[in-house]
Amino acid sequence: MGPLLEITKSEIPEIDFQDKFLKPIWEKVLHNEDLTLTDGVKILETEDFASVGIMADFITKNITGDKVYFVLNRHINPTNICVLSCKFCDFAKKPGDKDSYEMSIDQILDEMDDEIREVHIVGGHHPSWEFSHYVEMVKSIHEKYPKVQIKAFTASEIDYFYRRWKITPEESLSILKEAGLDSMPGGGAEVFSDRIHKMLLPGKATGDRWLDIHRIAHNMDIKSNCTLLYGHIETFEERVDHLIKLRNLQNETNGFLAFIPLEYQIGTTLLRKRHTTPFDDLKMIAASRLILNNIKYIKSYWVMIGESTASIGLNFGANDLDGTIGKERIAHAALADSPAGRAREKMVNSIKDAGRTPVERDALYNEIKVYV
Ligand code: SF4
């Protein structure tokens, strides 16, 4: 899968670059050349915010026009009990902790309804839940809500099924697919850098392992998303290196549906004192769009960056606002200030306010309704 840009489709905007280093990057974009590590870092460093936005917006409009996608979905985090202790995570608890919880399959089913199109399931690496429990979870949802597409279990969880129960990713994904799994979420990637892994998430699937598991899934015709957790202790080089690795895998498999830049939520983990600024969040969205020239959808994830910044992100290269979420616990635990639920009308209005055309989609990006 190569670049998605078709220059002949669009009128090329004149850009009055204030930062002369961006001009050669723009030339590369227009010639469908892949941006390098140095190019990516320049985009993240520049103060020529407007030019970065215009370049990214040009690519997105070229690929999906004015359309901005959203889904009626529900995020379910079946348990917060986790054997790991990632240093950026405000969500995980140990067995017996006051705020630890485990949802039964019936409780999970009760959180859902017939209206949603996608259920997104990620949770802690539970010390004793057997693999069969996860299969039962997927099967029960699929039986009760056959129209809801199931996007479940990060590569990190799939890796844990192997570490804990010696079930290989090929086996677990095949069994889960048979039970009703439609796609995989992009979480667990964090930042691929070995340095960051050693410092912040020892014991969790490495970057190479994460990529391998997504490669296996794509080869089994299971599409997935991909993410980057930014805004903590990583460098710009580490962010861009991560994006280039995702682009390389997409060239190989064409299995990624969407990329989601996830802003680190400070919560009580305090890896830094302040959140990244909206200015940096928007540049991150734009850089993702410019570097990941072969991934069709870039999300502006309102749960992490707030509704206002997410809406402006739609003019900085994003073409997906994610979903209505429902009871989202992970970001909430880290004190994200967005409301936990959001109605369809609000999503539509927010996209229209950005001057774009709202499109309701399912988990696999099939269009359900265009709101003209
Ligand atoms: S990020 Fe995931 S794996 Fe790491 S501690 Fe939190 S729940 Fe566990």
C-alpha cells in the first residue's frame, strides 16, 4: 500500500511559508514521497503552525474530501486489574485494591444496546482470567448483538495470552475471530522506543512484538487501528520513528484502518507537570497525517484532547472524530475533562461546525449515513 494522495484530484494551495524548512517537505508531499525522520521532527518543531495545518488539510481533503467520520460506539473496559504497572497508567489496580473491579459478562452485555455499531474492548492484563473467558465474552456479545462489530483486545493483551496461557497470537486471533471478533484496537503501542519501554513499561509487549501481532492479524484479514502515546517523556525523534514503523507495516499489509494520536493524560502519574498544549496536539495530528501518507483515517480523539481542540483538529488533517464512547473508564480515571458520553446529534453538530460533512460509519469504515 503506497501513498493515498492523488494530486490530480485537488487544486494545490499556495502556501506562504514562514519556516523555510517546510518548503522542501511540501515539495515531497506533492511528489508523493515518504517524509523522513528529519522531516517529521521539523514539522513537530516548527512554529509555522498555519503552514503545517494547510499541508495536512490538503492531504486529508484529497483523500476523503469534506467527509469526517464518527461511529456510535461503546468503550468497555472489563477489568482494571492488571499484572503490569506501566508508569503512565492511572487505570490499573492490583487484586484487592479498593477501586479494582471485574465486570461479569452479563454486566458487559447490559452496557450495550442495539443502537451502537461498534464495541471497543480493552482492559487490564488480568492475573487469572483464562483465555476461554475472553472467548466467551466475545461470543456472548456476538450472539446477543449480532449487528454490533467487535473491536477487541490490544496486541499487548494478545501477547499476554501467550505469556500467561501459551496461546500463540495465531491461535488466539483465530479462535477470537471464530467467536465474532471483527477488528483490533490500536492501543498498547505506546511509543515503540526501547528506551521508553525500559523506563515506563517494562514487561509489556515490545514495539517489535506489537508490530508482529498486527502483521499476523492483518494476514488473517483482521483489520486494526494504530496509536501513539505522546506528550510524556518521549522525544520528537521517538515519535516520528514510531510513525515511520507504522507506515512501513502499512506498506506491507494495508491492514491499518486508522491512526489515533493519544495525548498522555497526567492524572496522578505525573510524568510531566503540564499537558501538551493544544498547539502541540494539533501539530501532532498534522504530522501524523503528513507522515502516515498510506493510512486513510486520522482521528482527532476528543476524549484525550478535549472537544474544542478535537474540533480544530478537523482542520489539521484529521478526518475522524471517533465515537460516542459511553462509559469510557480509562481516560476518565486519568481525569480527562471530556464528558463520558456523547449523543449522535452532538457529534454531527461538532463536525458541521468545523465546516465538514458528518458521516456515520461502522467499525470497518463502511458508511452508514451521510448528514448533508
Ligand atoms: S497500560 Fe495496560 S498493561 Fe499497562 S498497567 Fe495499564 S492496564 Fe496494565
